[in-house]
Amino acid sequence: MKRAFILLTVLFPLIYLNSCVIIDGGEDAQRKTAAAKIVYDETENNISAILVMTDISIKLSKWIDAPESQKDSIEDLYFPDFKPRFANGRWSLLNSSYYILPDTHSLSMTGAEWKATAGEDEPYAITIKCTGNDTWSVTCANASIIGTTINSSLVVKGVSTKLDTKLALFDYIISGSGSLLPDASDRHSRNHINIAFNIKDGIRFIITNSDIVGSNIYNLNSYRGASGDMEMTVQNLSDADQSDAILVEIIAYTDYGVVKYFTFKGAREVWTY
């Protein structure tokens, strides 16, 4: 099945102008839930970016906390070509764009609060606060991530991994809510569409070996939802009366993709990708 490929800066205004008929030349173009899928993909990508920065921070804290006799093995496992370095009050990973600002406590200690970003000169995109055993609150406030402005308040719970995947310390169960303002192209006003999402009972996010870039690190879009539900609302900010609801039911991760049901404008369709 060909995956739709449309620049989001063009796509989101078309959700309303074309009654959700997405035309990209592929066999998915006429599916009734094609627009809902693209909206979800954008949201999932942003949550993935948040998780990547969170996960790297947790692994870095684990490495810092380890006795000297274990540091080399942890570094070889999680950071073989991306060695942690401390300078100017923050950590970075060599050959990457990740920067982490710790506080004086381990990120495994309740109350510890760290910050992370994915660019040397970028403001810190997320704040990670340990709230219990392998549990963190992760917040974004007007953070710019992969071309989108996001506000979110998430609960991130680390659980045992389902897949035998190198680099994976945890799978993450995510709950909480947020909103995204995709940037608009020059032909459309900025922040024309608002996407709100709500995860009530938790979505399990996983990383697979196929998502890893190179041999030992992943990019900002590496995590994907493997089970759980998400409610979404897309609103046209130039017309408050124009809004659509989307329900995403993530059934399972399989060897051939993630099975999802999208409910949108009275249609319910299954996608596997």
C-alpha cells in the first residue's frame, strides 16, 4: 500500500477546502479517512520527537548514575558513537544535535527535573520531571518541533519492551493531552489549523530496529504508537464553526505494520503501515 506523501504545509488547509479528499496520485488518495491519517501521523511524529529526547535523557541519567565499572558497557550499548560530553552546565552527545540540561538529582529520583532540546542554539523544548518509579511528566510550552508548534502535558511511563530491539531501554505508555499548530506555507496564513489530541487510557509507543538510523541512534520520528486510543479535533482557526473529530484506535503492532482504525466524518477504515 502506497503511503500518502503531501507536505503538511499544503495539506492541512486542503482538509477543509477539498472535503478531506486528499489527492497525491496514490491508491490511498480517495480513502475517506486519508486526511485523518495524515493528521494523526503529524501528531504521532511530534509525540515521537518528545519521546526521543525524553528517552535519551533517561539513558544519560542512567549512565551518569552507574558505577565506573559499568559506565563503559552502558555507553557501548546506548551511546557507542555518540559519547556524552559535559560543558557549560549541560550535556551533549557527540555527532548529534541533542542537548540536555540536568538538575542536581538523577532523573530516576522523584522530583528531579531536566530539560532537553534537539538543537544547540534551540530553546529547551521539553521539561522532564520524575514523578515516581519509571514515571515522568513531560511538558512542552510553545515548543517548535519538526516544523510544528506544540503545547502538551504528558505522563510517560517506562515499561518492559515487547520487541527485542537494540537501543530500547523501555517501551513507553503515554497519556495526556496537547495541541499542535502546523506551520503554514507562504500561500496560507500561519497557524491556520489547530490539532488538539487527548490520550485517556494510554498509548504504548515502541521503537523497532527498522526505525533506528545507522547502528546506534535514532531520529526524532523513531517511536510509533503500537496500541491504544487517541481522540483528536481539527479546527479551522479562521472559522470557529469548522471543526472535525477524529478517533484513532491502534489495534496492534505486527510484522507487517501497525494496524489502526480511523473514524472520521462517519467513516471507519482500517490502515496498516
